Amino acid sequence: MENTQNYNSELNGKIALVTGGTKGIGKAIADRLRDAGASVIVTARNHPGTDLPHHFIATDLTVASETAKVLGEINEKFGTIDILVNNMGGSSSPSGGFSALMDEHWESDIQLNLLAPVRIDRAVLPGMLEQKSGVIIHISSITGISPVHESLGAYAVAKAALINYSKSLSKEVTPKGVRVLTVSPGMVKTDTMDAYLHSLAGEAGVSVDEITQNLMNSLGGIPMGRMASPEDIAEFVGYLVSPRASYLSGANYVIDGGTIATV
């Protein structure tokens, strides 16, 4: 039987917020949700300097007071959020293992990768619970499952905590109509990843190709033979937030080209 469903309009009338939505994975997700018919709001610390097809809010969500500002603007201009994608994340901590990480590095990575999503969820959930519907996606990382201690120790711990928090939240709010899911990408070819690889290569005194292969090896290799594209991640997120995934909640989906060795 031919499938005649039009996936390009399945999010018509939905309001979506994508944090860190101006570049890389976040931009690809925002574009994918817009293509499916959603009205999309994106946040980032700075405007990318190019035309955006989405409503942009400049904010630093590691600052607790910024969350209320963002939600106030969204409520005034759009109303209740139907889809929240907590994509914002990253790390500026130095490589070198545990001895290189000072308190400020731990605090920075935990604020960015764990506490910022927790605060946004706390602000958005009352509206979702009132309407008894909504989807929250947390973008984690395979380092939350298989950490790279040489360079991403604090980041990996924060992402592991995000996965656990996401599961806990899903148990609480899924019975009330709100689905909560986690997506954990492996290596994704973004500008941020390129800059990270160049930085590691400079520190190690090797080529970018060599450091890329070394990092792939440290994760256990990538059977697919390449990094993911941002669009690879966005396409799956587009499915998860759609009515087609209405029975899915509480799971952590690893998108890594086969890297993780366990089932």
C-alpha cells in the first residue's frame, strides 16, 4: 500500500524552541522542524550574522535569569511551546585528563550541558502539562556513555547526568502527556568539531587527519566510515517530535554510525 502521508506539514501549528539553534546540529534541527511546518524559535549567545528563517533570541542560558527573559518573549509573541529541543552544549575545558580540570572547568561544563536544560525544562513544562501535550528532546553525546577522558572528562560527566535526568523526567511527565527523549550523537562534522580537531592537532603536533583518526579510535572506531552530518541528526529528531513517534518516551537514542560496541 502506498504511503501518502505528507511529512512536510505534520508539524503545522506547532511552536518549537531550539536552543543553540544557529549553527551545526541545532541549525539543522531548526531547519528540519520548519520544513515540517513548525514555527521555530532559536537561541544563541550571538546572532550568526546571516539571515535566519527563524525567530532569534540572543541569550546566554548558562545565566539563570536569562531563562525567564526567553520564556517571557516566547509567551508574548507565540504562546505555549509544543516542542523543546535542548541542543545547546559544548566544552571549553582543556585536554590533559583529570589533573587539567579545575573547579571552574567542571562548573562551566555542568552549567552549559546540564543545568541550562534543566532550567529551560522547568520553565516550559507548566505550559505543556496544562495542555497535556508536548515533546522535549535532550541532545546529549556518546561521551555520556563512553567518555573520552583525555580531552572531554567534565563534558562527558555532564552529558551522562543529562541522560539520567532526561530518563527521570520522562518517568514523571509522560503519564501527563509530555514525551521526553534523549539523542546522543557520535562524531558530527560541524564547524565546532573542525575547530576542536584543529586545536587537538596543534596541541599534539600532528595532522588534523591523524588526530581525527585517533579520536575515532578512542571511541572504538566508526564502522560507517565517516562522521555524521548535522542533517543526519536533524532528520531523526524530526521524526521523534512528530506524531509518528507518539509511543516513544524515556529512551536514549545513540546515533554514532555503529561506534558503541554494546547493545
